[in-house]
Amino acid sequence: MSKDLKKILVDLIESADKSLTTSDLSQAIDRSRSVTSLYLNELERDGLIEKTNTRPVYWLMHQDKGIAPLEKEADKELGLQGKSKETSQAFDQFIGAEASFSDQIEEIKAVLSYPPIGLPLLLHGNSGVGKSYLAHVIATYLKEEGLACSENLIVFNCADYANNPELLSSVLFGYVKGAFTGANMDKAGLIEKANNGILFLDEVHRLSMENQEKLFQFLDKGYFRRLGEENHLTHSRARLILATTEDPKKVLLPTFYRRIPLVVDLKDFHDRPRYERITLVSALFKKEAERIQKAIMIDESLLDKLVNQQYTGNIGTLSNEIKIVCAQALRQADPNDSLLKITLAERSDQVKWVDVNQTLVQSTQHIQVAKEDLERILTSTAMTDMRVAIHSFAHRFRELFSGEYLAVLYRKEIKAIKERFCRMLGAYPKDDLLFYELMLLWYVHPETAGLYDYLLGEIREYFPRAESLAYQLLPGKPSPYQLTCLMLVLAGEVDERIEYNALLVAHGESTATSIQSVANRMLHQYIFDAINVPLDSSPEDIIEEVKEWLIERDTEKGVIMIVDMGSLTQIYKALKPQINGELLVVNNLTTAYALEIGQLILNKEPFNNLIEHFKKNSSTDIQYFEGFDNQPNVIITSISGPEINASISQLLKKYIQTDIKLIEMDYTELVDILNRHHENQNYFSSTVAIITTTPMNVPGNIKVINLTEIMQHRQDFSYLEQFKSLVPIHSRLDLLNELIYFFSKEGLSDRLEFLNPDIIITQVENVINKFEMRFNYTLNSQIKYVLIMHTAVLVERTILGAEDYEVPLPLDQVYINDKMFYPNIKSILFELEQFYRIKISDWEIYVIYEIISSSEDDEGNSKE
């Protein structure tokens, strides 16, 4: 396919009556721009075409080049004849160079290219991990790059003469005539012979301390003395590559070890990523195929066995095992058969065969292009458009990464996910390409630091149900990229409009999951999760399992549990404190009942309606709580936003009694709840107090503690009596002192994350001064501080992309001292917006108005 496309590209460029851009060519061959660019760059490297040094880039035929090379070398894999590559591809043959070992490869290249002749490096790893092989790859790289001291490679194992340090010294450093008995002539050592080349010393820890000291001196000075030489110094420009199986810090002299700037750790075979292990096994089989001059296909179960086995001798032992199975199969095979099939099964007709050539890793260039394209998508695409972008990405790269190849890498993981998906939802995903997309994302995932933590946060906000489903499909401790990729491809499979978390819990091996599967399938949606518990499980055991389930879920909207047991009150009381919203526990787990509840959830019935439905239409036991929370609590809220809520909560935790639950709430959400339950005196019966920074109207006898008011009257200790039921008397003065600091400029400086406190506070003070002058309005000192605190935090919040809300009143109809508030405050805030390149939302302007409105009216001040 790539050969045909390259020929088409050359034809298009050669026959065009005008210069063509990459976009022109990608449209002409109906391929993505990134794939087209990959092929064009390969053609350029092969000397067939060239590009202009302009923007945009135009592609032209290379002078004196044409299509002939494609036809002459048609039997080659790429069908191209071109120039040798400008940079060495030696490391491409080291499996893992483009993935798990890529960072180390870059470090090795940096050390090798350091002038004048590179720096020494130490390869560290257990026997058989590939230290010697990597040393030869390094030597090839040096030669192909034309770097200094790359003429030859000398390999020496220090263990060969470890029992005779003097003989070992003579081998390394050479000797002069008469240095010892039998030294009848001068003889050069290995370091001298490696002049302008490379000396690879394996098992370097077997050197004696004296020989390590000599080697250190050579590394430090560039010269040494032959054994028996007293006056003459021998110079050598030799690169040193060292290797050891031991901890270098324990077996090497500190002076010698410190002279080695880079230690390269090579992992054991079983610690390498699965796709690298598969590729290693495949490469070893391919090597045997070349030796015996036969194509090889192997049993998939044999591939799994070899890939998952732990080898004491690592790749060396694996290589021997592969040689043995090849030899055994060859002995029993027809000598005239060009294909050798290797299986552990007794009957070959029951075997799923794998062609060893099909499991080899894709082109490094293809992988890199895909990685860069995917990273661009993940970092620049809005989360609401992410599913479509990933679908398009998979379509573009499907011709480069076959599903069969990826299935070999991830067969076990995908099989397990499919089985769990079918068990939970009663059917396979609606999107046939979902699993291909997942495997492709896993295979080419970018390794940018912090990317997946960021994406997990975004997914939690936009696709919480996809997140919940992913955690169940990938149990245990999957890597962040595995989990994130699964969540992204599941985003189109579940209805995120379902607000409640619903859980089925039953005794038995599969009772709950069986009902879950039927209910989800018949409702055509992922609604229920399920937990099967052993028959002898106690309520305490069940509670612990459910708590684990709750950890990964947003419970603010409410949780519904359907169980097959008694002890509802015990279960309810144990779980409710861990749930932010309401909890309904129903003791009637049947398929019919699950379907009834599931349909009500799909109909988006309010939680209270669900409760009323069960009370009227069911005789089964239910447990629920009609109220904000059933545990004594204090609600903390500030119109200035969640950052201030969190800071106040952190401060109060040190003083408020431990049996009282602190709940941070969004100001508008709390106002909405207060309005909805204004007539229900019992709804907030467990709420001891609401602590805020602005006045609030609340129903019933709920105590409101306004911290701003306390600060205004800080000299009057009677205001601290409001904390009487919350804070012990001996701690109240300490609390007051912390609040004074909190409502100070110094306290604000501590809370700002990245803005310069001195600059932003000065800027906001200037805004407040302009406000007072513009509106002829005098603010008291405490309201001034609240405004400074709020405005500084809102600038940070806006820079980070804060959520906007609907404004509850028409701002263009609000006046302060007969002056229109909205256009004037916009004008006053303009300098801040320009300085920080932000746009302050109408919601934030409304909050500023509310803070000002909460101040006491001074004489001459009026607001409408």
C-alpha cells in the first residue's frame, strides 16, 4: 500500500503543471495530511523529490530524478532506491528504542556525541538483558554517524582473568619486556589497541580495586603506563563502554563510579511492556526462520507462554527455548515444506496461528507521526468533540496499524474488557470500531508528563459515567494512559444525562451481575453496577465493598441501592456519611424491580419523586433520609467562590469539634436549596450553622455566622459566642487571630497560587478607589478587604477558565447612587482585563454587586 501511494505521489508531482503543497497532495490521494507528510518526507530522504524553503512548503521533482528507482527496486519492501539516510538508524534495531527505552537512547546519544570523543557509559542489568547487544548497536551508531573513535570495537569480559589481577592488568594496559617472568617483549594492551575505537568491558565489577584505580586514571587523564613501565606514558583515544550485573555503587570504587556520567539500566524481560516482549519473541523466531530457510508460524498459546514466562537468564534463556522448540518442530516436519508450524497442541486444526513476521513492531516513523497527531488531539480538542476526533484519528491511521497486529499485542486485555462489558450491559458495544480505537490509542499513546492526570480531571467533569464504567472494565491498578484511553472511547457508549448512581448488591456468585446484565440490556443503557457477595458475608463486609465502589463516583446527585438483605438501617447509616447527595436503599432485588427503577431513572425523575413512588406503590422495605444530611454538619459557603470555601474549611477544621461534618457548598447551589426547602423546617435539622462571608436569609432556626461581620467587630469578643456550640471556649481567641490573618493582605498572599500578590493587590485597590470616586460611595474597611480578596481570586480563576453561571437579575437595570452599575464597573475593570488579557464574566460582576450590597448603608449612600 505505501509503495503504491508513493508512486502515485511521485506521478502527481512530476505531471503537475504547478507546484503542489502537502494539503494539495493529501486531498489528491484521499489521505490525512500527517500520513501524506510521512510519505513525502520518505521520498525526499530517498532523493526522489525535494521541497522549497517557503511557507507553505511546495514539493518538486529532484533534479535528474524520476520514477525509475521505484520500478527498478520493486521487489524491495518499500520499492525505493535512494540515498543513504542522513542519520543513523542503528538504534531502531534495539527493541524498545521508540517506546520504553526512548529516553535512555537519547541520553546515550548525548553522551556519545560529547566532544572530543564522548563520555564513558555503564550498562547495568541482569544477565541476558541485552547489554552486549546494546554495546554492538552503539558501535554501529558511532560508525554510521562518523563520530570520533569509532574505527573498531574490542570486546573483553573482565571475569575471564578475575582470579589473576596482575594478568588482567597486563591484558588491559599491556606490559614491557621484563615486567614479569615470561614477558620477553613489549606488548600493547586492549586500551592501546582500542585507540581511535571502542573498548567494551563486560563484568567490569570483576576488576580489582587496583585495576579500577588505573582505569579511573586513564578516564581522567587519557594516558596510562604499561605494566613494568616507570617513565613512559602511553596515550590512547579510546571510548569506554562498561557493563555490570551488580549494583555499581556497591562494587565500584567511588572515584571510578563518579567518573561515569551515565548509567543505563536495562529491564528484565518480564518487566518490559507486553508489546516489546511480543516483538522480542517474534524477532527471535524470525532469526531462526532465516537460519533454517523456512517461514515460521506459531501457536498463539505458545506465543502467550513465551511472552508471559519469567526467565532467569532473560533474553538469552528465551533465545535458547525458541531454538529448542524450532529444532523439535523441524525434526518432525516435512523437509520439503517451506512453512514450519510450531504448536504445543496435539491437534493443529484447533490452533490459532500467528505469523511471526506480522507481530513485528511497526515503523518507528509511523509510530512517531501517530503519537504527534494524537498528542495534538488530546491537548487541543474540546472534550465535547474528543470522541469524534478520536474516531477520525483511528480512521486515518488504520491502513498503517492493522487490527490483527494490535490484537496480538492486546488480545488478553481486550478479551477481558469485552467479557466484562457484555456481562455488565448484556451486549457488545454499539460501535464496532471501539476496541480497535482503544488498542490504537494504547499503542501510540503520547508520554507527555502530566497529560493523563489532566485528561482524567476533564473526563471526570464531562463523562463521569464513562469514567465509572472504565474503572469496572479495567479492575486492579491499570496505568493512567490505559484508563484514560478506555474512558475516551467509552464516551459515546453511555448516556451522561443519567444523574444517579445505581447499584445492585446480592448474595451469590452471579445473582447481582445476572440481573444487572438483563436490566441494562433491556433498558438499552448502562444504568446499574453490581456487586456479588459471598453467601456468608456480614453487613460489615458488604458495607466495605460498597464504600470501595463509592470512592470513584460523584454522589452529589444521589445514590440508589437495591439489595437482597435486611439490616437496611445499618447499611444506610454506615454509607450515608460518605455520600454527598441523598441515598435510597431498597430491599427487593429482582429483575422486574430493577427494570422498574431503571426506567424511572431513564425518565429523569427527581430523587424525591422516586422516593414517593416507592412509598405509594411498593410494600418492600426502603430506607432513605428526607433532609440535607443526617449527620451534624456545618455548611461553609462564600459568594467569592470555591477557593475561599476551601481555605475557610481548612482553617476551621483545626477548631471545630471532630464529630461535626464540614461541608463546602457553592453559594448559588446553597441559595437554590434554601429556596426550594424554605417551608420544610426539618430539611436542615442536622445543620448546626452556615458559615459565610456575606449576609444570607435562611429558613427556620439555622444559625448564620458571617465572618465579615465578626471582623468588623473584632474588638467585641461577644461576637465569638456564635461559635459556642462549635468551638471550645479556650480555642476561640486562637480562631479569631487566625481569622484576622485570613482577612489580611498577608493571608491573601498565601492563598494566591501564581499571581504576584503585591501587584494584584495594588491593582485591585486602585479599582476600589475608582469605584468609590465614580459612585461617590464609601465602603467600610472590611467590605473593602472582601472585595480585594474576591477580585484577586476571580482574576486567577478567570485566567484558569472558570465556569460561568446565569445572572439572576438584569445588571443593566441596577443603580448605585443614581449611576448605572454595569457600564461603569465594566469601565473600571477594563484595565485589569487588558493587563491580564481576560474577560471578566457578568456572573463575576454580579457577585461584586452582591458584596457591595451586603455592606451597611452609610449616610448619603444609596442603591437601587
